[in-house]
Amino acid sequence: VLTLLDVLDYLDTIPVCVGYEIDGVITKDFPNTVKLAKAKPVYEYLPGWKQNIRGIKDFKELPTNCINYIQFIEKELMVPITMVSNGPGRDEIIKK
């Protein structure tokens, strides 16, 4: 489940942390040791959708850049996203 998707509606670009650089080496694993102090996030920037997505009930009706963002996260995490929330209400959930 991916929540708070609607709060990204206004962004021109969306930074997504895809790894951490530590002493010139990039890792995808979160540095939970003393290396954390040296870690610098590595970002990929995805285009935003600049459109209000609240009220959309069908996944296919989401803006193309929004769908691309969700698919990017699925690919990076290697986990399917089956539901997204596009508003604060309990009924503002889109099943994929």
C-alpha cells in the first residue's frame, strides 16, 4: 500500500532516494551502523503530475506520471503496490 500520494500533486519533480553514497561507494541498503553519519542520499528525480488526483477511483485514470512514479517504486522495492491512497478519507483508496 502506498499512502499520501495526493500530497505530491503540486510538485514539478519528485526526488526519490534510491541509495546511499558512503566513502564513494553507493549502496541500496540503509546504513544502520556508524556509517550512517557519512551517508549521503542518492536521488533520482521523476516528473510530477501537477494535477489533483483526489476523487479518482480507477487506477488507469491516474495521470501518466503518477502511474510511472508508482511503477518506479515497485521496481526499486521489488514489491507490488496493490493499493494507493489519494486522499485522507477511508474511502479514498484505489485498488490496482
